[in-house]
Amino acid sequence: MMSVENIKEMLNEIGLPYEYDHFSTHNWIEPPFIVWRIPESDNFHADGITYAKIDVLNIELYSDEKDWNNEKKIEDILDKYGITYDKTGEYLDSEKMYEVLYEMEV
């Protein structure tokens, strides 16, 4: 299990601004930026005991244009930390931004 400090350390290496869950109106910035969250856990348990605590970590890259370079940076950092991930992407018409979502367990 990665600690919040470890996650932030990893995100710092990417070099983009980031916030947990969302940027609010008082700290809104222009893309590209990252939002990360831990929406749930996928713990391993048996016999009434949690043997391994596993958090689901989502890292979302937001950009005005398709951002191949920052996607590669994120993927290189995840590879460096030995983290396997799934990646999906879409254009958010309502936000006029691209979102690339990386889902992983840490």
C-alpha cells in the first residue's frame, strides 16, 4: 500500500500541478493538470481478517489538446514505480477538455 506521501512524491516527479479530487474555484488553474483520488479499496481478506490493504488510485490528466507528452511522462513514472495500470481517455464536451484516466491498485 502506498501512503499519501508516496503518491504525492510520485506525482511531483511528473511535474504538473495536481490536487486531490478537484480544483476549487479559488485555486483553479489552466490545463494541463492532474487530479488524483482514492475512490475505493479492493482489500484482500479471508477468515474475517484483512490480509492486504489495497487502495484503488485514479490519476486523471486534463488538457486542452490531446497531450501525448504528458501521457508518456505519467506512464514512465508509473513504470518506474512498478505500478500496473489501465488507461482510458475521452473528450469531455461539457468541459472542452481531454481526460485521460489511469486506474491502478496501490
